Amino acid sequence: MSDQLKFIVNKLNGPPFNKSYNLISFDSISPEDLLQVLTDVLGEVDVANKVDVRTEEPEQTTVRLLTMLRVLKYKPSSETNVGQFRQGLVQGEKGVIHPILEWLLRNLDDLKKRAYLAKYLVKIEIPPEILGDVDIAGLMEQYDRLIEDFKATHKESERIKLSGSSTAELRADIEAMEKEHNIVLKKIERLQRKVENVENREVMLEACKELRVERERQKDLASQKVEESVAVQQLQQKATRLSQQLRELRQSSLGATPQGLLQRLEEETKMTSYIVTQKLPREIEQRQKEVDILSMVATEPTLTRSNLDLLQAKIQVLTSEVNELVEKHLATSNPAEDKLAPFRQQAAIIARKKDSIAEQFSELKAQHNKLLEEINTVTEQLRLAGGQQGVLRGEEFKRYVTKLRARSSIYKRQRAELAQLKAEGGVLARTLDILKGKLSELGTGEEGDKHPHVIDENIDHADDLVADLKAKISLRKTQLAPLINELRPLRESVQTVTSEYEEKKRVYDRATAALDSGTAKLEQEVKKMREERQTAESDLHLTSARAVMLQVLIQRVTEEVRRYVEKDNTPTLRDKLTQKIVQQERLSRQLKEEQQGVRVTLEKKAKQRQLWMDLQALLECKKQCQEEAKKNAGVLRRERGAETLVLQ
């Protein structure tokens, strides 16, 4: 929570908001100020949200915020209920607004782009009855075309922005190309100076030109050869697949009769026709209904009082119609005399069995196709590995296994002999190294020239050493012979175990790769299904809240209808409204009478008021004249209610 507050405060204190909050001050602001902060952030995303919350009605604020969050595709956490989310947004609760602020500030640039596109891509909702007008329908078609043109133009603009290079990069590329151009020109001039004095210059140039043309042709032929080899490989694969299918068909046709084939084809045709004509249309219709319901819930605007009244009226009308139909049906039919009920039940059971068998058939067919694909893949791998005849069957496979066993035994025996020879070669190489070392110790050639008797002694000594070494080698061979004989079967068993281990390892690697790919695919599907589940849960919560509201209204309407029908002493809402209407009408009549009386006496009162104002003005004028006359005659003093004129 503290990390979230730190992030929000840092973003709000920076541009373009430039606030001066700290963690304590931001955490202690009032709900109204918190709503104003949210409005300021949304105003940065879209200019239309730059308003003052204090001068705006609470309902308008709620509708504006919810509409903007829906346009920006904000999704509350799965733990938050839709009703609690709306209530918390209206009341400015921190637990609801802080996650919204964090999400907005983290994705500000993307949300600006989304808000900009929403102005032009969110379609205007027009009632169906108005769309029946030809002019309105034409305008809507033109409106849809303009939206598509805007999408294409915006995509092209984004592509150009992403693929376009800056001016500096273009200038650098142009300068590099100019340098390369100058270098090439200099090379051409240098080569021209070199070939000016060459004899048969034109002939040589023509030969070079032909050589270049032939090389280009050679490249084209090489690329064409590669393409042809790829085409040949594809045709070989196709031929292998068709031959495999032909062998399977021939094998399946062994022992088959025309009647059996026709019966099997008829069964497959019946099953396929049932799936196409009955099963798939029902599934498509069901999916279409779900899509229509979800799209209607997604595109439904915020409910107002008028919408609730309209829905309440529709619910009341439909409820009355359903009740009337049920009463008519119960009055005209007797369940005990319904002889078709068992047949209907049997038909329903048979339909369910057909659906389950069709599903099993679809699953088995998909599994069969998958196995055929695996067989084709393995066959192709065998063909690429050298097996041109494909998969061997029956006696051919037995002969191949016998031949493989014979070759395997020959290979193992020769491999054992080769290992033995390698071991003996290693022993002899080591012996040769020892002899060379001994020979280097006998002295150099110069010392031999000076002392021939020493050389003879050394040679005799070397002969003795060689004899001793041969004796030791023969002794070692006799000692090693039984060990080598024991080692040969062990080596053969090791080779067998090694080959089995390598085969098992290859199988394990293939299985691991297949499981990894399947696991990755399943993880993607699980992630997608979780997102769909979250979306469906949010829609479900919204629908549940609306259903609860409608249920409450239905209960109130039902209670009012019951009171009105049963003539209960408790006043109904209709009686209260009627009483209020009568009171308001009485008050309106009184006000109209008073208004008429005011209109009659208005002119008299206005004339009388004017006369009094004129009289007041006249008296004021006389008073001023009298005071001026007294001032001219002397000083007027007023004390204790008496006036004294003092002459100057």
C-alpha cells in the first residue's frame, strides 16, 4: 500500500500535474478532493473531463467517471464487487480510487491514445425503430465507412511513424552513400587508367561482361535448382502420403464385402448428416444467444430512473401475459390424460443419447486424425533417415529384424576387436616411449666416436634391455589374456546398455519436447480462459446487481398490486400518489386564485406607491428649502427638542 501511495504522489508531484502532496497530506485529503484528483488525471487523458467536481451534480460525476473508465477498459480486481465498486467511486473511498489512479498514471500515454481513438471509434447508439428510416440508414452506412477509413488511416500513420527514420539518420545515410559513391568513382578511374594501355581492351571488356552475365545466370540457375529440389521433396512427401493411404485402403479392403462397405458408408453419412443438420445448428444457435446476451450487457448504458420505470412496465406486462397463458393451458389441458408424455420422454432420452454419441464420434475422429498425422510424420522421418520403403509390415518386418540382429552382432564383435587393438596399440606406444627415453640416456653420437668400446657396451646393454622388455611384455600378455577374455563380454554388455540408454534418451527427449509444447499451449489456453472468466464474472456481477434491483422493484410492484386487489387498509403507493396529486392540484388552484387577485390589485398598488413616492419627494424638497432659508437668516440650533435661531 505504501509503494502504491509513493508512486501516486511522485507522479502527481511531477509534470504535467505539478502538485505538492506528500504521503500524509495525500492520504488525509477528503473524498471530494480525491474525486477532484481523479477528475484532473482523467482530464489529462481527455480534455472533456477537465471540470470542477464541486460545481457538478453527483449523479453526473458518477456517470462521467464510469463512462470514461468503461471507454478506457479499466477492470477492477476480481475480489471487488461491482456494486461495492460503484458505491466506493461515488463516495470517494481510497480503496477504490487509489488503484484507479495507479493504473491511470502507469499507462498515461497509452490511455491518451485510447481516449483519442474512442472519440472516433465508439459508435453512436441509435434505436432500431429510427434505423428503419432510409436517410438514417444511409447516414449510418456512411458513418461506418468513415470509421473504417479512419482505422486504415490511423494504422498507416502508426506504421509510418514506427518505420520512419529521423532526419539525422537520413543525413548520415546520405553522407555515407556519397562517400561510397566517390570511392567507387575513384576505383573506376584508377581501373580505367590501368586498362588504357592494354591490348584488345574492347575484347577483354566484352569477355568480362559475358562472364558477369554468366555468373548471374549461374546464380539464377542455382536458386531455381533449390526451388525445384524443394518442389521435388514436397512431391515426394505427397507421394509417400498417398502411397501410405493406398496401403491403408488396401489393407482395410482385405476381407471386406460391397455390402459391408456400403453399410459403413451409410453409417458415416448418417452420423455426419446428423452432426451437420441437428447438432451443429443447435450449438451455433446457443453460442449466438450467449453472444447476443453478452453483447447486449456490454453495450447497455448506465441505468437511469426512466430506464428502470420502462423495464418495470415491461416486466409487469410480460408477467401478466405469462400468467394468462399458464392459466389457459392449465384450464384446457389435463396432465393425467396426456398420452404423449411417455413418447416425449423417450424422444428426449434418444436425443440426449444421439448428442452424446455424436460427441464421442467427434472426439474419436479427431483422435484418429491426430494419430494419422503422427504416423505420417514418423513415416517421413524414416524416409529421410534412409528408409525409402516406408513402414515395414508382417514378414518384411521380421526379415528386417533378423538382418538387423545379425549386423548388430557383427558390429559388436568388430567393435570389441577394435577396442582390443587400440589397447594393445596404447601399450606398444608406451613401450616405444620408454625405449626412446632409455636410448637418449645412452649418450650422443660424438661420445660414441671417441669411445667405441663404450658404444658396444651400450648396444649390448640395450639388447639385454630389449630382451627383458620382451619377456616382461609376454608375461604381461599372458597375465592380461584372461582379463581381456573377461572384459570382452563386459564391453559387449556395456555397448548394449549404452545403445539402449541412447535410444531411451532419444525417446525421452522427444516426449519431453512434446510435453513442453503441449504444456505451453495449455498454459496459453488457461491464461486466455482465466481472462474470459474474469470478464464473464464482472459481467455476471453487473447482471446480478441489475437483477437484484429489478427484483426489488418487482417485489414493490407485486406488493402494490396485492394491496390494490385485496383492498388492504394500508395505503398503497398509488393512493399516496393520488393524494399528493389532489393536494398539488388544490394548491395549484389556490395559487392561481391568488395570482388573479394579485393581478387585479397590482395596478392600484403601483399607482398608490407612485403617489406616496411623489409625496415623499415633495416633502423632502420643502424640508431642504426650509433649511436653506434658515441658514441664510442665522444659525439654527436644536437642543432638547427646541430650535433656537441665532442671528449673525
